[in-house]
Amino acid sequence: MGENSSKTLLVYYSFEGNIKFAADTVKDNLDVDLERLVPDVEPPKKGLSKFLAGGHAALTKKLPSLSALSHDLSDYDQLIIASPVWAGTYAPAIGAFLRGNKIQGKRVYLIASSASGNADKMLLKLEDALKGNNVVDTLSLQNPLKNPDASIVLIQNFCHRIAN
């Protein structure tokens, strides 16, 4: 891949591993630093309560506290933000990241992962939350762990667009 002068940080939250898969694939294809958001509270990993608790937190915008970031955002002029779709919006950990960090004047790329493959509403909400930045491109993935080969091709194309 062509080396470009801008430093890129990929900030992501992954609950079931789909977004981690996407982040790792981006890292394999682009020179990026990874920042995994770690909230103090997460929904249960199994059962109906997983969807109820996660969806409720997303809908009510109840934001968790996050562990301290290991990267300084001011070192980067380009961000990739990746989140699963929860109840039609981005995960509460992403909301907490946006609330806790003043992000202005950056080139931003967005990645969403959903079961339905329809992340348009969530991506628009995320773009809205990033006013004052240049959201250049978005990528919507459907169950990347269930469709790894197709997802890798989509992610590689996305990385190619970022690099050029």
C-alpha cells in the first residue's frame, strides 16, 4: 500500500467480535494504530438480556465510562471509527468516546457492522455526532464473522479508497 503522510487511528468497539475482525483486517491492509474502547459496563454476552440491555443502553444514550485511551487523538489527522449497530444507532462505548473527546477538523471514515446489513441510520447518526469533521467514506458490513471472505474483500476495497 502507498505510504501517505497522514497518521490514522482506528477507534473501535467490538462486543461479539465482528468489529474486531473488521479492525484487524483494516490493520492488515493499512498502516493504522488500533484503539479498542473498553467500557466499564457491558451487557450480558448471552440470551435475551443481551439484546434488551444493549438496546436499552443505546436507545437511552446511557453512556459507560471508558478505560483511558492509549493513543493521543491530537497525534492523528485521520480517524476510522468502527461500531456495531445497536437498536439502530452506534454502541454506547462509541457515544462515550465522542462525548469524552473533542474531535474537530479530522478526516473520518466510518465502519458499521449489523446483522441486517442496513446501517444507514446508524451511520447518519454517527456523521451527525461528528459535525466539524470531514466524513469521507463509510462501510457497512453484514455479520463479518459469518461472511469472512466477502467481508475481507469489502474491507480491502475500503482500505484502498482510504490509501488513495
